[in-house]
Amino acid sequence: MTDGIVNVLKPPGMTSHDVVSRIRRIYGVKKAGHSGTLDPDAAGVLPVFIGNATRLLEYASTNTKHYRAEGILGIRTDTGDDSGNVLETKPVPDFSAARLEEILQQFRGKILQVPPMYSALKVNGKKLYEYARQGIELARSARPIEIFRLELIRFYPPFFCLDIACSKGTYVRTLLEDIAAAAGTCACMTFLLRTRAGDFCIEESHTLEEIAAEPEAVLLPMETAVSKTGKLTVNALQAFRITNGVRTTIKGTAEGVYSLYLADLFLGIVTVENEVVKPEKILVQVQKPDSD
């Protein structure tokens, strides 16, 4: 089975599910999943995990996302972007880039955000966008998010372009709408490019055509997903015990989550508490070493 991660440069016009399906066909695998949905109209970084690498999705360092986004002031749509139906138009106040910079300040750091109806969040087992397509709007609770960077790249009324670094779960469409509301008008998103998802950056991403041409050349090892996790290297006997489910004491090991290695071989994920190593997600089982 093929195991690894592909840093896909998702094109606009495809759903994230479409991209995963295409990757399955290219590599001839059944198991594949992505680490963060991109809207169909959006483009950019979409890491796809293949084979046993899918077991590391929960550990992947993709919690911080980076985007380049453009919005247009004065127009509000049902989807929050320019592919939706126009619900409202408003005059755009005459204000400067300096004033917009002042408005952006209140959206930096930890804020609350109400998820949009056109999103994949589930309520009672059904995705919000499925309710929205039926004309049903549900009450949604605001959720905490964090905006690490929010920079005005260009202001060319009625358009504005932002560079954004944010926590997982942030809806950029909603962020643009909220910024416009603070400026006394409305807005919708006209362009979205994800430039980074955790350690996966756009400069190192590949188009589907490039991946199809050289699938093995662009495949990253599974441990790429946990490159920021501490590394615990063990001997052959310890590796045998831990990968076969035996909690093993290793003196002097600090508490935490670790990537487990036997020499250069990545074995999986373990946790350590009170110097006891507990297997959490084992990807390679090591055979018992020959005794002398």
C-alpha cells in the first residue's frame, strides 16, 4: 500500500472531496483524506494523506492557516462569496486605507465568530449548507477563533485585499463580512488562496497534473505530518515492546507526545507519563530482536 502525504495545489472549481477522489485514482488507493476543507471556488494548499498516513490526520500540524483574500464592499450574498445570490446591497462609506487599518485592529487576536450557514459544520447529523440549500437558517453559536496576522495588502474601493494567518476553524468569508459590517456596509469574498496549512506551503505544492506525471516523486513521508512533535528514539527491544502494545518505562523521558523511532524508521505516535511510554498510534510493528 502507498503511504504518505501529497501537498496538493487545489484549483478553483473543484471540491476538496473531488481532489481526494482524484488522488485516490492517481495512486490506486482506497484510503485518503485531507486535513482541511477548501471551498470549491477557493484555490491553494490542500494536504492529502494517503494509506496509513490517514491515521495521523489528528496529529497533523495544520492548525494555523494562511490566506490571501479579496472582498468587495457593498454586496452581501447568501454564500458569503461572489458565487452566491445577492441578498443585499449597501452604499460604501467614503473612507481611507488608514481607516480600514483601524477597523482591522479590532479583528486581530482572539475573537468570536458565528459560522456561516454555507459551511460543512454538522447540526443533528446534517451539514449546515444542506439546510441552507433548503432555505432553512438555524441559530449558530459564536465560536472562539484567533487571527494571528491580518494585514491590508491593497485597498482599491470597492475592493480590498488582505493577508491572513488564522486558527483552524476560521471562516474567511465571514471575517470579511464582519470587517465590512464594522465599516458600516456589507461585503462578499471575490477571491481566496490558501498559501499555507501548518508546515505545508504553496511554494512546495503540486498541481494534480504534476502529481499524475510523477506520483512517487512528490509523495512526502508519513512523518512529515508530525514534524513538530518531539522525537523519541528507542532500541530494538523497546521498539518491539511498545509497537506490540506494551507500556514501557524509559527513565528520564519527559511527559508529552512523541514520534517514535527505531534508528531512522518512524514507528508511530506515543505518549509519555511518569516516564512510562504508552503506544497511541502504531504504524509499524517491530519483530522481537534475536537474543545473543
